[in-house]
Amino acid sequence: MVGRRIGGGLLAAGVLLTGLLVTVLVAAGLQAAQQDKAERVMDQRHAMALAAVETEIGRYRSLLEATAAGVAAQTVLTWEDFDVGTEPLDDAKLIGAAALAYVVPAADNQVAEVQRFWRGRGAEGLTLAPKGSGPEHYFPIFTRPLADGESSTGGMDLTSAPELKNALDESRRIHATAVSDTYILLRDRDNPASSQQQSFVFVAPLWSRANTPVFKGWVVLGLRGRTFLSGVLDTISQGQLFGSLEATDSDGTTVTIADWSVQGEPDLTRHSSFEVGDRSWVLTTQADSARLPGAGGHLPELVLGGGVVLTSLLAWLVWALATGRARARDQVLIATGELREAEAESRRQAGLLGAVLNSISDGVSVVDETGRVLMENPAGKRLMGIPDSNDTPGEWQQHYGVFRTDGSTPLPVEEMPLIRALHGESCDGVEIVIRNPQRPDGVLLSVDGRPLDPSAGQRGAVAVFRDITELRRYESDLQVFAGVVAHDLKAPLAIARGHAELALDDVPADSPARASLVRIVATTDRMDAMVETLLAYTTARNAPLKLRAVDLAPLVREVIEERLTHQEAAWSAGPLPLVTADPGMVRHVVDNLVGNAVKYVRPGVPPRIDVTGCLTADGWARIEVADGGIGIPDSDKPRVFESFHRTEEAAGYAGTGLGLAICRRIVERHGGEIGVADNPGGGSRFFFTLPAAPSSSPLEIAVPDTSPESPDDEAVRAALERALAERAAIMEAAHLPGLGVQPPVEEQPLRAPRQERQRQD
């Protein structure tokens, strides 16, 4: 027994040492791989930075030489010529460029003559100020500042800067562009020391094109080193590269032109030299390897720690197995028994899942990435009415008879929940109608689609669909009940209002009871308006649509004129297209939007209404109603069409919060869309779309009835007929759209219905 324990201990120790060695090697390999990747990324970033610096410097030099060629081509150079020739440099985005100047030489005895000459060429106010004595002085005549806040240095003697003078002399000597040693620009020497920076200039000589060239001066471009380097590396480094730019001056000394730093502790460095004219510059970049993409992270440490833990556990397990063979055997037997139990439980669960799928009333369908049906439970086949599956998504609509909720419009393949789920989109509550020979009356289904979980081992989608036909009928019955109840509330309200009005006729004007009677009348009016709004909200969803061609122009004018009967307002109505819609419902939408434009205005501000319309390229009519009212905040625009939603700005105005919700129901039932945006002139601009009427539509055009109202008897009769029509509309709403056997389409002459003004809050 002791020997077994010693052997088990040695075996466990061997496992521990081996595991630790493997873990260390793996962690070291990962660390080396990270470091190697960091080196490659650093090489790429450094190459990009070097290319950017070389490209920008080459671009500056090319622009300078092109400008110099243009200036040299001028026979008589004036300020206007220089200004026009250098104007494109303003848009060249020369990072770090201070100014571009035209420089001419002048001997001691020529300063006054040169000053007078160039003043005559447009250099107004030019004053040449030579420094010291020498064979020549170099003066900037014309200057174009290339950075904000730059001032002109015209007349300054450039020989006071030896680095610049040497570059000018060298450029004239070699007849080519030269680069100066680094120095502080003359224009920057009066700045605080913290604002000064090492700079350099490009110098291009100007020679005439005669057989015997005549020297005409130089074009000089000054660059500030730190501004140049930071501007170039700011984009290239992506906040990951330190950088410095060094130049070797003519005396062999190395000078740092500029440096650039970012967050982090640099541990990677790259150097590259490149030629700038007759100078050799060195670009040095550094980076913190932990901040480079793909190079940082704590994976090696995690692997090392995890390996140590796992190796320790494995060693302990080996020791336990080696020293407790009998116990291990018992544990193996127990584990084997548990495995068998788990396998049996898995089989039972699989059988239970199959039984559940076969028993539930909701249909379940699973397809692979090609649309091939992998599984469909009996409830799914029963709901679809087709026992045979179809593996071609393009044929699903015809095979199963899939329609939109109107029961007649085929549902496009790309809108089917399973197809949307195959494309990675989850969808809930998608309502479709299934109508086929086995389902002649149609069935309304609610479908949820989800992409198949990756644990299934293959791409696909699953859909769960349930029959909501009876649920919708039940909801419709509730809406009918609510509509009937609301409608029947209007009768006692009318009686109460009538008695109050009769009492008002008999009560003296100074009677205290008169105020109470007036409040009763006002309260019944508000209650009546609320009931009418609830009626409209109840019937807007399911009331049958009586589609016909509607001329919007007279309808809009009549609505506006009725709304503005007792109120002054500015309004206009442009040409409006014909639409195919239910005239009464369209009038409700227009009346609501116009009514809101009249109601929601600031105190003392007259309303303004502008109604316009146009046809879109896809055969829809777009109508816009703009107002000059209080407007709608951006945070409320997505919710303004929800039921009972009111903005804070509208809190001081009467309303129920149902008007725009009714408008959205009506427009969406016509297949259109409704929205709101800010009106550029103040207020809001509502828009909605409706199907445009065909130019050769056989439907009768419905126009508003503008005949004058009859006396009291006819008004009462009209009110009675309207109440009966509303009740009939409520009862018709009990029928779910899209269901039932589709009747054959018969063209019947349609007459224009009489439009009634609707109250809208």
C-alpha cells in the first residue's frame, strides 16, 4: 500500500512538472506571437508614417516649384499676378506651412531703387529695412500667409537668418530647389519661447527663359516642424505612435525638428532616413506594444495561470486515482451508471420534447439555410392546411397560400418570418392569412421567427405560429361593444343638453342658476366630443374601406373653410393629386391635421395652414400639411402617433391624445405611411401617403357635398341618418378583414357619399 502511495506520488509529481513545462512553453509561445504581431504592426504603422511624411514633403516641394515656374513666366510681375498665381495654395491644405514669399536680392546702393520699383508693381507700403552691410540683402516683396493669424514680413532683411541666407545662395548657385537648415522663423522670434518651434524653408530660384537666363529672385515656403509632424501623424498614428523628425544640417549636426507624443509607454522603436533636397532627415517612431491592435492583451498570463491551475488539478487527480484504485473503480462505476442514467434521461427528454411538439396547438417549423424543411409538427401542418412540405422558398406563397392581412395581397417571400430569420432578423407577431383549397375561408396566423441557435450545428431558422382568428374576432367584438356603448352614451347626453338649453331659455339673465346651466351645456359638449373621438378610434381600424377615386382639392378647401368659419387665418392649398381611398376616412385625416394646425398656436398668433401634394415615382400621392404652430420636440416625434400621447407643449390645449393615432390607423389601412417633421418656417409639417388614382380610373370621383343645409327638419333627419350610419359602420367592424371566402369582384357604380365634418382633438 505504501509503495502504491509512493508510486502514485511520483506519478503525480511527473504529471505536475510536465504540465507546468507545457504551460510555460505555451505561454511563452503566445507571448512571442504577440510580440511578433506587435513588431509587424509597428513596421506597418512606421511605413505608413514615413510614406505620409515623404509624400507631404514631396507635395510641398512640387507645389513650390510649380508656383515658382508660374511666377518666373511673368514678364512683368505685379502683386495681382502673384496673388492670382498663389491663390490655389489656400485650398491645398499645406499642414504647418507659414507663408509663401517672393524674395529679391538688392545691393546696398540699390535698396531705395528696389523699394520704389516694387511699390510701383503693387507692393503698397513696402519698406525695405536692410540689416548691417554686405554685398547683397534679400527682401520678401510679396507674401501670401498660409496659416491663420500670419502677418506679412515684407521688407524684412532675410540675411539676418544665416540658415535662410545659405539656402537662398545655394538655390541660386545650383539653379534648383534647396532646403535650409533648421532654425526659428524670423516671424516667430518675437513669440514666447513656448510658442517657438524649429522650422525650415524650401527655396526655389526664379530664372528667366531667355537664351541667357536672368536671375529674378526666389519663391520661399516656410514650414513649422512640430505643426507639420503633428498634422501628418495625427491621422496616420490613430493615437498609437510617438514620433520625432531629425535633420542633419550643413555642418553635420543633428537637430530635432519636431516630436509627437501619445499616451502609453513606448517599447518599440523604428528609424528611417530619407532625403529632402540635399539634406538627410530621419523619422523615428515609437509605440506601446500593448496599445497596438491585436498585439496587447493578457492571454499569455491567463494561459499560464489557467495551465497552472489545471495542471495542479490533474496532478491531484492522478494522485487520487493512483492511491485509491478501489475508490476510483467505484467512482468509475458510479459515473458509468450516472452516464447511463443521463443517456436514458436524454432519450426521455427527447421523447418528451417530441410528444410536446406533437401535442401543442402552436405550429413549429424548422428550416435549414436553403429553406429545406427539417421539422414541422402536426399542429403546423394542420394550421397551414397542406400536409406536404415544400423546400423551395420561392414557391411557399403559392404552395401554402400566404397573403397579407387583407386576405388578397400575396405576401412577398422576403417578408416571410422564416426568410427574415434566415437573414438574421428576429421578428414577433407577424400576422399573415393562409388561404388554400384546404383552408378556403382563410385563417389568421401570428408568426414569430428566430434564427436557429448555433448550438444546433447548422444555420437555419425556426418559426412558431398560432391561430389568432378567434382572438381577433373577440377583440373586434370588444371594439364593437365599446363602439355601441359609446354611441348609446350620446342619447342621454343629448337629452341632458336639450333640457339645459330649455332651462336657459326660461331662466333670467341675472339668475345664479344660469352659470350652472352654461357649465352643464359645456360639459355635455366636451363629453360628446370625447364619445365621438372614441367612436372614431374604435372604427378606424376595422371599419370596411369604401375605396374610390377622391379629388382632394375641393375636399381640403371645404375642410379648411369649415374650420376657419369663425376665425381669421392665413392658408393656401396647392394642386393636389387624385387618390384611391375611402372619402370619409381621408376627410377625417385632413380635418384632424387642419384642426390641429388651427388649435395648437401660441396666444395672439393667427394660424397659418399650407397644404401641398405631389406624386412619387412609385405611384403614391404624398400630401403635406404645414402649420406655424407651437411645433413638436424631436424627442416626442417618434411617439406622437401613439394613443393618448400628448407633449408637454400641448398640455395647455384641449384634447384626448387620440386624433393622430386615428390618423395613423386610417393611413396605414390604406397601405400608406404618416410622419411629422419640423417646418422650416416654424411649427410642424405633417405628411401622409395614399395610393394615387390611375389616370384612367373607372371609379367615380368622390367630391364633397357642398349643397346648403336644409332647415331644422332636414338637419334633424340628417343627424338621425348619420347616427344610423355610424352604428352600421360599427357592426360592420365585427368582420375581420382578409378572412372569409373572397367574393368575385364586380364593378358597380359608386356614388359620392355625403361628407360630415368630424370633430378632432
